[in-house]
Amino acid sequence: MKSIFPDKLKKGDKIMVVAPSDSLALIDEKVQNVAKSRFEQLSLELSFANNVSELNVFDSSSIESRVNDIHQAFLDSSVRGIFTAYGGYNANQLLRYLDWDLIKNNPKVFIGFSDTTVLQNAIFAKTGLVTYSGPSYARFGQELFFDYTLEYFKKCLLNSETFRIFPSELWSDDWWLQEQDQRIQTINTGWHTINVGKTTGIMLGGNLSTLNLLQGTEYFPNIAESILFLEDDSESSLAHFDRDLQSLIHLPNFDRVRGLMIGRFQKSSKVTLENLTTMIQSKKELQHIPVVANIDFGHTDPILTLPIGGEVEMTLSDRESIITVLQH
């Protein structure tokens, strides 16, 4: 399927927040005030879909409310970008009820990560619309250490030039939503190349355990000629990541996957670069493709903005590894 690229954002554009998983009501007012200020600094007009603050026993809202909000955002011709409020667990409830023609015929920026992975890859599979794995609305509410995340958000969504990715200098894995002033940063050791090689492909992926919810359905994208970018959260472990990755490897067209990018793991997962390398190198199906790990996307901070359905070029060597996002 041919990729459909939405127009990039520009100053004065209106954006709309939707909550396809957890409700906006869960996000502290102080965090929202910081986010509001950030969008004002970017000269983006902030708005909210009708039902984003509904809250039920599952920390979410009804399927009907969430679907209506997504349709509202895509239908509103004044809205140029759609941001998910946060993550959660239940966005896959919506897939059967979304109007895919409506989404395809009203292409616009759609950004989020974590549970949003299920919507983003389904949107690409059903419509060809390129979406963006990157900071949700809540992430813009970080008072500290947001510079790298903001830099690559701008490079990907406020500019049209091809850009090279570089590792962050520092990273953090803390409960910033509750403790904005008590954050701890760690020196980043940089990317970890596991298999060398050079390739170009279509970026697909996001949160691995969420992506795998789409397997066997009409909503799973064709991974042939892709470069998969995969990460998991604090509920993961090496064993969980191993079996979830193996599930992808068993797909009929995995032999046409061109490369693999792995996001940085949270500390509680106890996944290290050493045991991850051992696991990756144990799989014969991965020996012929470039593989790099410890990249700035996933559930630690900071995070990149990356196009799901867009092109990326990787050149991995023992001396230097280069990753470039090819803009359209």
C-alpha cells in the first residue's frame, strides 16, 4: 500500500487531543498547564475532543465516546494534528468501529505511543496514512529534561527536511507525572549495534506487546520490506520480549524484514544490553539483518518522533552507526 503523508504542522495550526485509551481526567492539572504552555510556545492552538475527560471503572470512557472523538478530530477541517492524551490498555476495542474511509480521506498528523501503537499500525494497514510514534499530550507536560524530545518532534513534524538521529546524552526512568521536581538522569552509553549492515525500509512497530495484539487480524500491517522499531514497558522482561519477538519472527513474511531497531528498556525490566544481545544473536532468523538497540524511544525519557509508514535508512558498523529518517 502506498504511504499517504499528512501535511506537516506549522505555526498557527489547531491540534486536538483525543483519549483512545486512558482518560484525560487522569492527568494532573499542573501537568496540563505545562503542556498548555509548551503548545503556546510552539504557536499551536490546543483543543480537546468532546469526550476526553469521561472516566469509567477502566480509567477510560465508552467505546462510542472514544470512536466519536477520533472521528470528530479527523472530520474537523480546522484541525491539523491529533494528539493522544496518554497511554493505557484498551485502544484495540475501537478498531471494529472506526470509519477507515473517513480517516483516509482526511489525512492529518496523528501522534502518540505505547497503547496508541495499536491504532497507528492499524491506520497504516487500512488506509496507508503515515502516523507518528512520539510524545503524547501528557509528555508535553514535563517540566524538566524535555529538550531532546522537543528537538526531534520539531525535526519530524515541523520541518520537511530529512534528518539524522543522534543518541541523547542523558536519559531518565522515573515517575515524573507524580514527582516533577525529583527526577534523576543517567548518562547514555549510546546505541548498541548487535548486527552490522546497511538497509532502507518502511518503519513499522512501536510497543511490541501492543503491536502483537493485531496479529491474525485485518489490522496488522504488511511487514515485508520494513524496518521494525520495537520497545516494551516496565511490565516486560527479557523472557517476555523474547517470546513476543519470536511471535513476529514466525510470521510468513518476516524473512523480508530488512532491519530491527530496539528501544531502551525500563530499569525494572532487568533487560541489559548483554542479555539482549545474547537473545538476539541466538535467533538464526535475525542473523542476516542489521540490528541496533538502546535507541531513544519507548517508555523512558527522552523519546524520538518517528513516522510509522515512513522511510528510514540504517548504516550500522563497528566504528559508527548512522540512522536517518527520510522525509517526504
